[in-house]
Amino acid sequence: MNGFLSTTKDETVAKRFASEGIPKPNQIAVIFKLNIDPKVIDKPYAEIPLDRHGVGPYEEELLFSIGSVWRINNVIDLQDNT
């Protein structure tokens, strides 16, 4: 990745972005649920206020800088796209 990681706090928005991608053979959309403790995070991040929205006014965007490290604690396979 050579830029910021753009995320949203809104699960509905995340699902919309995941479903809008162009389907490619042998690829699936993945949504990550991040639990973030601002006292522990050591890389800069930004919360974009709703009045300065990105794609839509309800996006609730968060940007994480290059070098952010995440731990995957659990995986849930949502076969029915819910």
C-alpha cells in the first residue's frame, strides 16, 4: 500500500463499498472490523468530520497512515453477504 488506508465507522457504508467493486475471478470482498484504542495507536490517523465528508455525508471516514499494523483476532465467513 502506498497511501492512506481509508475506512468508515459505518458498517452499511463498508458493505456498500465492498459490493461496488468490479468482480474478478477468484477474488472476494473483505470487511475488517477494527477495534482501536487511541491511547495505544502509534501511527497518525485522522477522523474526517461529517461536514467535510468524502464520498457521502454519512461516510464517517477514518484515514490511517502507512505503517499501521493490525492483528486479526477472528474471521467470520458471511456467505449470504449480510
